[in-house]
Amino acid sequence: MKKQYRIPYRKIIILIVGVLLLIALFYSRFAGLDWGLPYPMHPDERNMVIAMFNMNCQGFSPFRCASPKFYAYGQLPMYFGYIIAQIFQIAAQTTEITIQQYTLAIRTISAIASSLSVITLYKTFQKFSKHSLTLSIASILILIFSPGAIQFAHFGTTESLLMLFVSLIIYLSIGFIYDKISRSKYILFTGIILGLALSTKVSSVLFATVPLITFIVYGISEKTSSTFISNLFSLIKIGAISGVFFIIGSPYNIIDWPGFVHSMNYESSVGLGTYKAFYTRQFEYTVPVIFQFIKIYPFTLGVPTTVIFFLGFILLPFKKRNIILWLSFFVLFLTSGFMYSKWSRFYAQTFPIMQLLVISVLMIFDKIPLRTLRITALIVITLVIITPGVAYLNIYQSEDVRFIASKWMYENIDKNSVILAETANVVDVPMPSALVSEEKAMSKSLHPISFNSYDVDNDPRLERELTENIDVAQYIFVPSRRVFWNHTCWVSDLKSNVKYYNYSSILSGYETARCDKLGNTYPVLQTYYNKLIGGSLGFKQVAVFHVYPKIELFGKTLIEFPDESAEETWTVFDHPVVRIYKKV
């Protein structure tokens, strides 16, 4: 009798689910990667593109060949970007590399790095302990639909690369503790990855604390005196290897040492607040730690992930892997947590660690004895966790909000109208785009007055110019929250006529007397925006444009997450709110 063949339904289902998860991963990282183009909407992307344009080997001078002459970041990502841009140029058959090709090149690096981070973190989670298929799928979904990871994957900056490097170091550290990866392999690969991280951004030297913590945990568990000496030499070897790869990946930090030091001094002064640039004023009167957990993590990771992360300190047992994750988070967070500048990107290296801790908490639900209850609980919790990330994809599935606003301006504002706008935006609205032809834009000839609002309280000449411009202006453009939100306490509610929120509570991430201090420091701006938003300046809000994270079904919004109150760089680069006021 022939043996009956059984169709491996479980394997087929797992294969299909795996393919769908890969599609979701790559779609979340690569869809809308051309957002904002052909305009350089992100200032750090623009700086990197300019640096890559500077890389040439004319004359073959060893001190100038391939030098980006830009040291805020290391050379490694720019070298990668230059190579990918060359490939794009060949594919497009253009005579020279364009700004768009350079921008897409560095965004492609971020998207690839972010995708690899998800795979690395999942492989790390697999080392924890046995778990169900449901939890495996849940963990992958949580890693994929992380709002911060999705955003940084679409930014041609270094954050996605750094998140990958810290994820790889965590993966090796957990493997060293649990899989007994040989010490020599751990030292070699950790040293290489740390060196690549340093050649991406020098501040990633802090990643060295992860192997330090790992060796301490390992030494305590081994309880032998010889382990301490061995661990010390291992750290020295990691440092030596990372130093070699740092020089290979970012040689001009050494070749042009004075330029590198000058750049680092400037970046440090901005970060520490010893030099307060106009673009750091949102951090005036902020409360360290509270600000990050009110204005950054609930948006970059989502509120559910942030809450469950805190639960991890209560619910998770004192296992070696959890101790490594806890201590690594504290070190990487606290080293930046008390700095003056608190940009979201400063905390990107903590995202992978926090996600692993959240998934570790879900392992508790995986132990529920009733299978139906266990699966239901994991599905519900996972859906709640991933909702902010799924909603965030709307940013890159929609037209750029500045293009939408520009279209309205060209269609509704009369030719040669006098328009008052704010300066210091990378690109000013209105602008031609796929929604508005260049011919139509030229025929309307809308050229807003780009006014320096930032310094109006420090320069009587600018104060007079503001008054003069208000008198002749027919429209006022507020292209983002960068000026009014950082110099006043007035915020208009988009869903009602005009409603005011007063951000003066420590629970909002600011000092309690912030509003009074802003009023005393910036009285002209305070008065100007209060009157403009309140309607007493003689202007009426006639249009507001925003593209918030949201989930739609059949054209109807199911859930929306207004996020303008987040740390400003979370919104102003890829989805600012644009407001238009008309003189009445």
C-alpha cells in the first residue's frame, strides 16, 4: 500500500506569512522614498549631498581626493552614497550625478540599514527563549511598524545606520552570553562594527559601553578573578580593531584634523547649549528626561510601546539579557538626556533596545496556558502597538504637504500679491511640483518676503521692518511651527475656530514658568503671534494644510494622530503644518 502524502500546510502557511512580512518590511522602508524631491527638504540631507558634490579626485592630491570637507558626520555613509549615486547615474544614463540621485542614494542606504535592523533584532529575540509562532509574528510586526524607524529610513541621514550598528552589537553581546560565541569572534566582529559606527558618527563611541556592560555581566556570572583581566584585554582589543576601521572608513577625520576638531567643537557647543543657534530655541526651558518621554518617545515609538517599555522594568526578571538591555539603555539615554539640545535623532540608538524590552514583556503573555486566550491577547496587544507605525506610513503615501499648500496658493492667491513669510526654511513655499507646473508658477509670480523672525526681538531695525511688512502684506504664510511654537505659548486648534493651549506645566516637558519667560525674552514675537492667531492683527486664517499619521478605509479616516506638538524635527522636515492668513 502506497504511503499517503500529506501536504505540509503549516510550512506553507509559515512561508506565506514570511513573504507577507518581508513585503510589509520593504514597503514600509522604501515606499515614498522620493518624498519632497526634487527639493532638499531635510537640511542634514542637503549638507550631505553638498559634501558628496565636494568629493572629487581632480589632481589626485592625497589631502583633497575624496574629501567631503564636512565633518558633522563621518565619511563612511557619504562614500556609500557616492557609490550608489554612481550606479543611479549609470542606470539613468545621465552625464553627471544630480542632486536627486545623491539624495535617493543616501535615503536608500537608510532604508536598507533599517530593513537589516529589523532582521537583526528579530534574530536577537530568537536567542531569548522558546516562544510561539504567534509571538514571533507579533515581534516582527512590532519591529517593522516602528514610527521612528520608518521615518529615519526615509531620511538620508546617519540614524538608520547607527540603529543597525547598535542592533548588531546587542546581537553579538546576547550571543556571547547565551550562545557562547567564542571570545575571539565577539572581539573581532564587535570591533569592526564599532569602528564602522565611529566612521559614521563619532558620538557612537558610546556604543563601546555595550561590550563593557556585557563583560561585566559575564564576569559576575563566571565569578573568577581571571575573567576580569581577560575582559580588560578584550576591551582593549575591541578598541584597537574599532580604531583601525574608524580610520579606514573616515580617514579625513585624521587627515584634516583641524577641520574635524573645529566641526566637533561647533557640534558640541550646539548640543551642550554653550552656543544657542536659532534652530535650537525649542529647547529653551525644557525639563531633561521628562521632555524626551513627553515630546519624543510617544511619537517616535508610539504611546503603547513607551508605556510597555516602562512596564518592562517592573515585570521582567533579572536575567542577564535584561540586565544588558536595561544598562545599555540607561547609558545611551543618559549621555544625551541632559544635554541642552534634545533632537529626536539623538535617541535613535535607544529605539532598538526599547523594542527588545517591549517584546520581552510580551513573552509573559506567551505563557498564558489557554491557547485561545494567549493568541487573542497577543493579537490585540500587537495591533495596539503597531497602529501608530501603520498610521505613519500615510506621510509617505500622500503628496508632500508643501506641494498641496503650494497648489492652493497658486490657485487662490492673486498674481503679485504681497506675502509675508518666515525665513530659515530649507525650501520656501510656494514651489512648483507635480501638482503645479513651472509655467503656471512663473505666471503667478508669487514671491513671499522671507522675513527673519528669529532675530526681531534683538534688532530694532527688524522690528520696524516687521511692522512695515504687516501694513503692506495681503497674506501671511506660517510654513511650520518652528518660530511661533518656540517663542510663544499660543497654539491654534485646527478643529475649532481658535482655541488656546498654555504649555507651562512640567508634565508637558517644560518649566512651569516657560510662558512668562518667553514673553519677557521675545515680547515682539509674543505680541505678533498672539494677535495673528487670535485674529486681532487684521488677518484671518483662510487655509491650513497638514498630513498627519492616520489610517483610512474606503476614504474615511479611522484614526489620526496629530503630532505637531512633538519635538519639532519630528514633523517640520517631512510633514509640517502650513498655515495661511489673509488680510481682512
